[in-house]
Amino acid sequence: MIDNLIGKWGKMKFALINLSQKLFKDPTDKTLIQIFRYIFVGGGAFIVDFLSLFILTDIFGIYFLISAAIAFILGLIANYILSISWVFDRRNLKNKQFEFGVFAFIGIIGLGFNEVFIWFFTQNLHIYYLKSKIFAAVIILFWNFFARKYLLFR
């Protein structure tokens, strides 16, 4: 009985290690794994974006829409670095500057969405600007992932 339990534990341990390797380490073209990773990357970039927005607005007193644009750009840079190093293994463009330009262009469209959503939620629905940022970020996460996956990293 104990040998049987040890054998099952070993198989389960192997399966968990194999799963974690697929989710976190192995190169992949599988969209679901890339979305899983992109949520982490997006989360890291969101933290950069969100904290920058808060610091620029509440500490430095910069108007929230200007702060949102600056913070979004800082998050975009963090997102690019993490995306090319961990999420998207296949890259269509050989020229890295052009690739970043396209990546940034998709981000600029996302920035436009970001500004519109934050403005709309804050000015029209009277939602606190940091809460508005969270709503906007969730919507823009999907735009950014699918646009980048299918335009840059297929």
C-alpha cells in the first residue's frame, strides 16, 4: 500500500513538474499558454503603469490624463521586454527596431483606448480614476495580446 502511494505521489509530482515547465519555461506557440504568460507579463506591466500613474498624479500633481499617458508608455516598455523574452517565442520581424515600432503602434492604439476608457469612466460615470484604470487595463489586455500575437508573433 505504501509503495502504491509513493508511486502515485511520484507520478503526480512528475505531472506537476511537467505542467509547470510547459506553463513557465518551455518555448511555446500554444495560444492558451501564451495568454497565461501574457497575463503575468501584463500584470507586471500594469504594476509599472498603475504605480507610475499614482505617483505622477497624487504625488507630483500632474493631471490624470497626462499621467496616464506617461505611465502607459512606461508599462509598454516593460511589456515589450517581458513579452519578447518569455511569452512570444516566434518572431516574424528580423529588424528589432521595426518590431518595437509595430509593438509600440499597437500599444499606442491601446493608449488611445486607455485614455478614452479612463476619461469615460472617471468623467462620465464618476468612478475614481485608479478604479477606471483597472477597468481599462482589463479591456486593453485582450486587445494588446491578440493584436500582438497575430500581427507580430504568429
